[in-house]
Amino acid sequence: MNLKFLETFIWVAKLHSFSLAADKLHSTQAAVSSRILALEQQLGVRLFARGPRGTSLTPAGERVLAYAEQVNESMARLRASLHGEKLAFGTIRIGAMDSAIHSWFVDFVADVMEHYPNLDIEVTVETALTLNEQLRRGMLDMVIQTDMLRDETIRSIEVLELPISWIAAADSPIVTGPRPESPTAALRWLGGERLITYSRHSRPHQDLLRLMQSYGLGESRVNCMNSVAAMVKLTQAGFGVVAMPAALVEDALQNGVLHRIEGLEVPPPLPFVMAWRDGTDWTDRLVEIAIGTVRRYAQRLGEGAARVTV
């Protein structure tokens, strides 16, 4: 029996779609349909039924899926035992939000390449909402974003938190001028400035709105941005005050270009959650590597600048 046919069958069953399985396998829908037809002819049963809600397994298909997953897992273990980590090959598609790129993601990729020099890594940088959708659709194998995911085919784990700070240009009037002594009055005073945060409807954006609303402040001057680089440049230019982890602008803070505004309540820390498709080759091992990466990253930042959560 052709193992490629079994792999194709498993992905169609998981994604409930011939077209999504074709995207996942870098193939065409016609090729996927041909493989499934050949497998059905070999087994003498119909594996899928197509209806208004998409593709679903037949009772025979349900039985075949259980055996196919066992065969696929056994082959993965066999390849690992024969070749070992250094000879692992294939492609892993990893998506990351911008804050990961500007913090520990580059170190993580370097660590993966050291363990698996023959593994081809494809990187996608997007917002958390887009990454989660692409993971669910099978377009990505692993993502780094802000939310724990609830899906029977997806596993997730939070690995790191970075505390949020209020940060402004060092020569901004918000830094150099007087401010109210009361923390409550000071936060309301800060709320009168342009506030810069992450993309609309993202977790940091929602956290910022909740904090502002708790002080009776609206969101009319909240500016949402998809790019950490854009957030930093506009803050340096005096456009407004940004709510973001100080760890992402460590050099600018040390050089005196940016200034952290202390003594005010801040939104909750920015979480980094790894989510991956269950059963994908090598992803469990990559999560272990990522945990080592974030621990070294947090240690390098120093006490209080980051918190490892796993």
C-alpha cells in the first residue's frame, strides 16, 4: 500500500476538505482526489461522503483512519530511529507574530537549525488572528501568537510573558513636563495622549481598552498597528505613547532615545503561546527546543524583564 496515499487520506480526514489537504501537501486537488480513489479501490470501500457541510468520513473511513494514523506514527518513529535528529528532513511551516520576531524567534530558528540542519523552515509573519486561522486550515504547522487554542486537532502551550510598559520619546512633553501625582489622575492624564497599541481586536488591544475603560476613558485616541517597527518609529517621532514590552526596545531605552513612564498601571503582560497541529512530524520536539530558547532569552533579559510560564 502506498504510504503517500495514507498520508493524503489522513489530511483529508482531518481537514474535512480535499482542497485544504492539497494546500497542506503542496499538491493539487486533482492529485489528492486521484490518491483517495486509488486507496478506495485497493481497500474495496468508500472512505468519504461529500455533503453540504463538506467532506466527512464514512463508517469504513473511520475504521481506516485509526489504522492509517498508527501506520503513519510508526513510520515517523522508524525514520527517527534510522536517521536521528541531525538527518531529519522535510519542511516545517512556522508562523510568528511580529513581537516574537523582535524578541526570541530568531534565536529559536537558530536553535532548530542547530538540531535539524536538514529541516527546511518556512516562516510566515502575521497577526495572531490570521496565524490561528491559517493553522486551523492546515496552511501552517506551528504558530507563535497570544492565545491558547481550543481545537481537537491542535495543541497549545504558553511559554513566555513579557511585561507591558508605557513608553514615549525621551524629549516628549509627556516625559519632560509635569504630571499629576495621583496614579489614577496620572493614568487619566496619559489617556489624553495618542496611545499606540497592537492590531485591532488583538489581545493587547483588547487589554488596553479594558484598562482605559476601567478609568472612564474612551478609545478615540487609540491607534492600532500591525508592525512593531512602525510602533517604535512613530513613538520615537513623538506621535504618541506606546504600550508594549520594554524588552522589544531595550537598546533605544538604554541609549536614551525612548523613556519608560513609571508609576502607572499598565495592561497585562504580553503572552507568547505556541500552537501546533497534533501529529505533525517534529513539532513536539520543536516545542521542547522553543522552551529552552525562551529560558535562555529570559535569563539574558534579567530578573523582572520576562517570565517563563512553562
